[in-house]
Amino acid sequence: MKYKGNPEYKHDSESCTGVLITNLGTPDAPTPAALRKYLAEFLSDPRVIETPKLIWWFILHGVILRLRPKRSAEAYEKVWTENGSPLLDISIKQANALRTEIEKRTSDNVKIELAMRYGNPSIESGLEKLRNANANRILIFPLYPQYSAATTASTFDAVAEVLKTWRWLPEIRMVNHYHDHPNYINALANSIKAHWKNNTKPDKLLFSFHGIPKHYFEAGDPYYCECHKTARLVAETLELNDDEWQLTFQSRFGPKEWLQPYTDITLKELGTNGIKHVQIICPGFSADCLETLEEIDMQNRSFFINAGGEKFSYIPALNDKPEHINALTSLILENCHHWIETTP
């Protein structure tokens, strides 16, 4: 194998610290063709689908990629903006805000790049930009507060695939999770309080997290436990009674059992049982995307209203709110300890 080097490198070149901010990804356009390409990459990841490869190949290419792209494109069309994908647009704003905040807190040379696990900009492109900037220390920061093999570990796999082709490997650190970080918990709690000022306090507050197959949890994935800890800490911060909040899981896929209780079924039951006012926050999503804007705020809203509920509101993700950027900056600086010096 011919290992890659930096063509601009000189032995007296100034080095820097690199930070690669990553998220799940998004199609390039809300079209069946773009969704087919995106879903093929996403659903081919063995960390996401732990089904024997040959069996899954026939299911994926024989059934799913023939039917799902059109439906998914229609869903993306509902949330697409003039700036394109909401997830990518917000992620770019987050990266820009982090650059500004890091500059305020250190005089060291720190480069921040954005990448997506699937789609564009790719993890390879983000790492190449850091390599070309002569980053000899790189922090990998997947914006998944709760660890899961299907998200956090998959990101590490993708990073490793790129780095194994490099001649000079940088020091690598990775933020595995931050589900109970005080700044993150406080940012969530404060976003809920701010929502209550304009919408009043609901009968029930739901914490909806993206689901994973139940057997992933049974095999040792800590995701379920970390989701529960996040929700509990926020509820405690808000001084909520046990009957005022509930944790649920959304976005299940396929016939196998996923983590329960399911968000959609719970909303139908709440509406049927006389709960009139529900609010939902999705603490596992660092930026609003299809799963929050279309699945929760559109599909699940209708489930609750049609079941007898009267008032439903979705509390937006933390996105590029200053308190969220402050929390992410703190995490970067903590994980870059001894790499960079902070200013007083």
C-alpha cells in the first residue's frame, strides 16, 4: 500500500490541533436518487444492521432500496429549506460558532472541521483538511450525547479506515459520550424552561430518543442506560414529579423488537387516556433533522391529536443556541487537556 502524506508538509511546518465535529448525515437532495445513494451507504453499515451480510444484501437491494427511497424523499421534501438539509445547515452553523468560541478561549492554533458519517461532507474529506493543516493531534467529536455502537462506534470505524492509509498518524482522542455532562444537562433544562414561558407547562413532558433494536442492548450496548440517565437528570433539574414526564423511543425500523416504550404508541395512549397537553424534546439529537422535524413534529403530532389530545408542541433541539455551543466548547477543551492552553 502507498501511504498518503501531506504534499505541502515541511519538517519545520507549524503543527496544530484538529477537531473533527461529526453527525450522522443527510442526502444531498430530497429526491429518490439521492435517497437511494444515501440509504445504501447508511444501511450497508454492519454497525447499523447486525444481520448476516449476504442475507441483508438481498433484503437491502431486493426490497428496501426499491421502495424506501421514494417515501423517504417525500418526507425530506417536507423539511428541506432554502439552505438545503436542516441537519447540514445547522451543523455548519454549529461548526462556525465553535470556531468563534474556541478562538475566544485559546490563543493556540486549533482547526475545526465538520464531517458526516454518511453522505457529504465525508469523514475522509474532514480528516484530509486537518491533515493538510498539519494537525498532529486530532479530537474526534461525534455529536451523539449517548453512546451507541451504531453511531459513536461506527464513526470510529470510519475514522480508522481513513487513518490506516496515512503515513504519519496523529495523536487521536475521541469523545465517546456526554450524556450526563452538567453543561449539556443544564442547556436541555433551560431550553425546556424557555419553551414553557411561551407555551405553559404541559400535562406530560416526553423525552423521545432514537431507538435501537432490543438485542443490541441485551448484547451490552449502554445506550438505553445513558438515555435514561439523561432524562432523569433533566427531570431532576426541572424538579418534575414522576408522573409529569416519561421516556420513549422513536424511529424503529424492521420487524424485530426495539427499545420500548415506543413514542408513537405512547402518544396515542396518552390522547386516548385523557392527557390534553403534551410536549416532546429529543435530547439525543444535537441538531434538528428529519427524525425531529417530520417524524416527531408532524407524524407524531397527528397521532396525539387524532387520539384525543388537544395541544402538542415539539421543543427544538439545542442546535446552535449559545448555551449549547458553550457546552460543546467546554467538552472540546476538556478533551484537549494538555494539547491546548486556555486563556484566563
